[in-house]
Amino acid sequence: MSELDSFKRYTITSALPYANGPLHIGHLAGAYIPADIFVRHLRLKKKDVVYICGSDEHGAAITIRAKKEGITPQEIIDKYHTQIKESFAEFGISFDIYHRTSSPVHHDLSQEFFLNLYEKGEFLEKESEQYYDAEYDQFLADRYITGTCPNCGSEGAYGDQCEKCGTSLNPTDLINPKSTLSGNAPVLRTTKHWYLPLDKYQPWLEEWLLEGKKNKWKTNVYGQCSSWLKAGLQPRSMTRDLDWGIDVPLEEAKGKKLYVWLDAPIGYISATKAWAENAGKDWQKYWKKQENEEDNACLIHFIGKDNIVFHCITFPSILHAHGEYVLPQNVPANEFLNLEGDKLSTSRNHAVWLHEYLNEFPGKQDELRYVLTSILPETSDSEFTWKDYQARINNELVAIAGNFVNRVMILMHKYYEGKVSGISNFNNPELHDLIGKQYNEIEEHIETYKFRQALASLMEVARLGNRYLTEKEPWKTFKTDPEATRVVLEDCLLIIAHLGVLAQPFLPSASGKIFSMLGLGKDVFSYDEEIRFEAGHQLGKPELLFEKVEDDVIEAQLKKLADKAQAVVAAAESVAVTPAKENVSYEQFSAMDIRVGTILTAEKVAKTKKLLKLTIDTGIDTRTVVSGIAEYFQPEMIVGKQVSILVNLEPREIKGIMSQGMILMSENSDGKLNFVAPSESTANGSTIR
């Protein structure tokens, strides 16, 4: 019996998409397709499931976008909430409710959570100096402050991170900071905030997560959590000085808002409350601890890689501190999906947007579901290409599944006018055992979050049917033994019916089409329902289950991506070139000691996306350098690479690591980095001048 079968009810969540832009295929592969497969599977097992999602509608990024577009934050979230909700519905994602964090029920519940922790004395109250815009009379969130990065010298770095080199920053680290509101230099003023003491919960997290989830959670999820805990947790502010969001429910905190990562996950609970009210259910049974522990719901979060820490450490700590709520049983997060050899990028418009796909490929939802499921980044990054999309549809969906169904249906109509003699069991008992094996495999793979393997087991049913049909060759036996031919074809009809049942979590539209062609009179079949064809049963008309994707369709999509890239380059080139900096003397230039060095080791810096820790042989010594190049280079690929390194740069601590120098990189118009290195092997320590 599966571990999941011990639960009576299930609460399944998909990460709340940020209402600041549309959905792309990376979002689907990260959280929504795996969750939808999982939920549909549980429902086919007749489990009590609620599937929750909604729009995350607070945070500084929304206000920044609203100011840029000259509209209100409410207009931003209304626009994208509607677009995202409609895209999900058209794509067939089976939420019980798609809610929003701007709703009154969510505001009330988030404030209740804050007050619960506040009244228990869980928060630390801290005063600190924070930048303030005197002209706008408000404190500035990190993203409202830009300046020169102290690490790489790039202008336009934000108060929390430099987008160029990836260094994590505090606003006070910036050189020549400016407010994005007024353009003026901000001033430091004292402000107070309420911090969640994650360090206090660390011993509990180590027991619950490191010990309790070892060998139970996916390796990529467990590994990231383990790294954070080993590095040591620090208190994290749960309030912000913002003008958009949920008010902190304290008299002394007027003008302050709850931190979005306090309120966003509570959105799962408020959405459940809203659903339960309409459905006549008790929401507490899906979230709160019950009198008998065996009655607790099974909570599972489906998310992408960038949300792991919040769902596995921060939110469980909040639930633990509150005390009344169940904790996640699992958080099967996926890694990142890349596109055509590059990272998905909303800023560069390098993406396949879901609403555009639905417009350009009408009725092709299952095709995208199939391709994305087959390449899900379950434990490491994966890649979507349009050529692979075409190949998987043409060579697998069309040539294997569609071909099998079509051949059998055509032969049944050709030989028997589509009438069935009456069947409920396989005439060939071996087929019964083989199909049963696929049921078991698919169940095991889905419930251990191995959706790619589950999909492969589904396709094995279609392959089994093709092999059986080819082996029996009923088109050759009809004239001499029409009854034997009927037996073979009716066995094939049962295989098709089971293919339809098993395809429901993965390809819901195609499975419905199968049931329609078989004339079964239902859109959905649970796993334990008997499939029966009464004597004289009339099959529906044969129709193609899937259609081939032609070359011109793929070329059009590749051209579209190329045109987008060209537009980004053109836009960058149209921007005024940054003026040259002031002249420096030869003596000033000569003061820089730049050498040839060789990278000896390279590893990613924990809790960062863009930083690598490098050990470099400079010829004069071996030293450590922290560099923001992880987006473009895998650590193992650059070991042995010769680089140019500024060796007499004043050492600086970055993420707890003392960096002793800077490697020189070139950067093209789209931000891609390349090493500045000698054209041929050069002795380490050679000077560059």
C-alpha cells in the first residue's frame, strides 16, 4: 500500500503565480502540470481532494510596474489575474478554486496569523536604519533603491541584488544610491519591523525536516533545504514599509504591510476557506490538526525551484509557531525549464507564453501537456525545443498512440460495421496481466512524483497494443476466420479503453475523445470501474486522436523567438550608450595588477542563483574569488579555464566568503558573459597590460 493511502483527505496546492505578468511553459513544468496529474490520479482513486491555487497580488514588484505603466496596482493585478485564470481554465488545469490574495477573506486570515504569532511573543521587534525618500515621504523597499554595485561596478543594481554579477546586497551597500521614485539620493531613517526568529526554530526544523524527510523528499529539494540549515538560519522580517499589501494589524505599525512571503502561502488556506463556503465543506478538516491524528489531511505543495526555501522552511515555521495546522507531507519541487538553449527570460521575452500557445495551437492542450510532462525538470534543469515538440508529437503521440487507436477503429468499422459482440474481459489472459502491470507502475510512479516515468508507462500500453495488433495481423485472417479476427480486435478495444482510463491524468482531452469513439457514454472513468461492451454495442466514428505537426508550424515558432530576440537587441541598441567615464591617468591604470590565472576549482555558493566560488592559481598564489557567473557557466565546465584576474583589488566578504580579486568578463547586449582570456595557453602570473 502506498504511503498516501493512509490518509483520508488531501490538500494539494500549486504555487501562487505572481499577478505581474502572464504564464509561460516554465511555470507549467515547474508546478501546475505535475500537480494536475497528481490530483486527477487521486480523484480517479476516489480520494477526498481539494486542489488550491490563486494569484499572488502583493509586493513591491507590482507597485513598481504600476508606476512605470502609469496605472494603479489594482489595475495590474486585475489584468493579470483575469488572464492567468482564463489561461489555466482553457488549458484544463483542474483547480477546485482559483482565488486571489487581494480578497477580504485572505486579508482577514493573514492578519489573524500575524496576531496569533504576535500575541504568543514569537516575533522579534527590531529597529534599523532604512532608506527614506523625503520627496515622496516614504520608506523605500529594497527594489525601490538602485545604485552602483560595490562588487562589479555595474550601475542600476537593486537594493537586494545586483542583476549583473548576482551579488546579494543590502541597500546600504550600494554606491551612490538613488530612489526609483524621485531619482533623489535617499536618506537613512530609523524604522521598526517584526522578525520571524527562524534561528529559534532551527532545532525543530532539523528534526522535522533533516531527520524526518531524509530519503522521503526529492534529492534536489532536500539538498537545498539541508544547505540552508547547515549555513544557519537568521531572523527574517515579516513586515515591510510599503503602500501596497495587507496592513500590519498593530496600532504602532500604521503604514506598514505584511511581507508578501508571510501572506502568500496563507493564500492557500484562505482559498480553501472560500471554496469550502461555496461547496458546503469544513475547510478546517483540510488544514487543521484533528482530534485523532489519523484524521489529519495530507498537505502537498507543488512548486518550482525558486520557492523551495519558503515552502520548506519559512512557511512550515509559521505553521509550527501557530500550532494548529498540519505540516506539508511533501514538497515535490521541480528545477528550471530552459528554452532553445537559453534560460527562459520574461525581461527578454524569451518564452513560450501560455495564452499565445492557446491562441496559436487551438485544441492542442494535450500535446503541450504530453511534451512538457516528458521533459519535466524533476531533479535537474531540462530544455524545451520546438523541434523536440514536433518529434514527440509526430513520433510518439501520432505514430504510437494515435496510430494504434485509429487502426483498430477503422478495422472494426470495416469488418463489423462498428458493432461489438459483447466483451468485459480479455480473451487473451496475458493481456490482462500486462495491462495490470502498467496500472501498478503508473500508480507507483505518480505517487513517488516520477511523472516522466509514469508517462512512459502509459505509452507502453499503446506500444503493447501495436505489438499485439502487428503480431496477430487480423487484416490477414478476416477472410478465413472472421471470428478469430473479431476476438483479436475486441481485445484491442479493451486495450484502447484502458489506455483512455490511464491517460486521464496526463491527456484529459484525448482520453475523453477515446471514450467518445468507443461509445462508452461517459467522460471520466475511475480506476476500479469495470469496462464493459454489451452485445451489439455500437462504436462511434473513427477520428484522429492526434495530428502531425508540420515543419512550417515549427519554423514559424522558431522565427517568432528569433524576432523577439532581435527586437530586444534593437531596443538595447536604441538606448543611449552610457557615456565614457572620466579619464584616468596612466599611473592610475598602472596601479591595477591584472594577471593570467587558471581556475582550479569551482562550486556554487549556497542560497544564491548567480554566484560561483572559484579557486584560482594566479602564479603568485592560490586565492578565492566569488564571481557572479553561475547563470552562464556550470562549475565543472570551467575548471582548468585560464582567466584574467585583477589581483590587487581590495578583498571583500561576499555571502560569508572572502573574495580576493575579480575576474574580467565581457558582456554583450543581452547580458551574456564571456571570459576575457589569452588566446593561447599562457603561464599563470603573466601580467596583462
